[in-house]
Amino acid sequence: MRTHSQAVQDQFDPQARAYLTSAVHAAGPDLQAARELAARSLAAAAEVLDVGTGAGHLSFTLAPLARRVVALDPSAGMLHTVRGAAAERGLQQIETCEAAAAALPFAPATFDLVCTRYSAHHWFDLPRALCEMRRVVKPDGFILVIDLLGDDHPLVDTHLQSIELLRDTSHVRDRSVAEWHLLLREAGFTHIEHRTWSTRLEFASWVQRMRTPEALVTAIRMLQTGAAAEVQRALNIEADGSFTPRTGLFWGRCADDRVHL
């Protein structure tokens, strides 16, 4: 029987290249906002930790603003892809580290910014991972979290989480805006602000990227077509299965923060 950690690696190791070229992951208003916030807040010699880097798009975005970026992920396949893509882009300040979010192999107060994008919904112990991120960030440092959001309405959220789990068995949970604020405060971050965006997920590429078995693809479509009208409207479920959840960006720090979104 596989552990959750093994399930994550089994899911993502073979698909690293697909995530590098994924339109959803390679671009978006969240990356532009992340770059703007980092540009306003970080010194030129900043050190950045990107936790659950995946194919490295957040690291690529922030690298020109930092002296050092550590792209961390438990998937060796993802990190191999990151190293190749960073070399192609001439981003020599990016280094990789194979590790889990809940056990970061760094000394306390090492980084000026700790960040993560589209990864936290896979983490088995999210509170512990956030405490680890708080441990390794400097006392006046920043945190940046970007992830798909859960829905505030229980019926809509149940359908969203079910669709996510059927598509990817390593999925744990999309957290709501309120949950993220609470989790970040409890981990020791303050002055938390957020933005949200609609994120359309084109169905065919979404399931193909994760190599979802056909039986589970059928189950997702049955769940979507059988959903109540309120669910279909909230998620904007289209005839081909494409749908539109929301992405959230959360920015906070450990001391007074005069940077606003």
C-alpha cells in the first residue's frame, strides 16, 4: 500500500514535462502579481525558497529579482525538468532541492521569501508545512501562497473536491479564503492580504496532464452533468467538462508590512 508521499511522486514524476508546457501553469495574472510584490519588497541579494516548485514557473518568475532561488520538490522528475528549463533560460541563480514541504532541510531564518504555487492542495500536513516555512523565513521576511481555492458553499465545495480527487488521487484539499487566512495566522504570519482570479481549466488537457484513467474521467463527467444547477453555475461547467474554479494569492510577512496589493 502506497503512502501519500509515494502517491504524489508516482503521479508527478512521469508528467514533469507536461507541467512545464501547461498553459495554466506557465502563465497567469498570479505570476505577474507575484513578480510585482517581490519587486517592491525584496532586496537585490534576496534568497527565495519555492516549496513544491513543480515545473518551476514561480521560480523562473522570481529568479531575476533574487540572488538565490531554491526550487524544492519531492519529485525528482520535476526537479530534473526545472534544472533543464532554468539552464535554457540562463537562470543560474536557481538551484534545486529534493525534499518535502513538511521537513525543510534548512536552518532557521535562511530566506527572505518563502513561496508556493499550485502545490499546497497536495500536502498531507499543511499546518506543519506552513510552520516549516515560517521557521526558515527571516523575521522580517515574506510568504507568498498561490493555489486553487475551495468554495465557501458546502455543496459546491463537495463537488469541486470530488472532481479534483477523481482526477488526481494525490489531491488533499483546496482551501477557502477564510481557511487560508486562519492557517497562515496560526503558522505565525501577519498582515495577510489576498487576491483571487477565475481560472478556466480546459477539460481534455486537464485530465491528460495527470493521465487520469478513463473510468475516472467518465466518473468526473457523470458528477458534473448530474450536479445541481447551483453547482454548474458556480463552477461554470461547460458542455465538454471544462470548468472555472478560482485561484487565490496570499501575501503576508512576519513583521510590519507596508506593501499592499
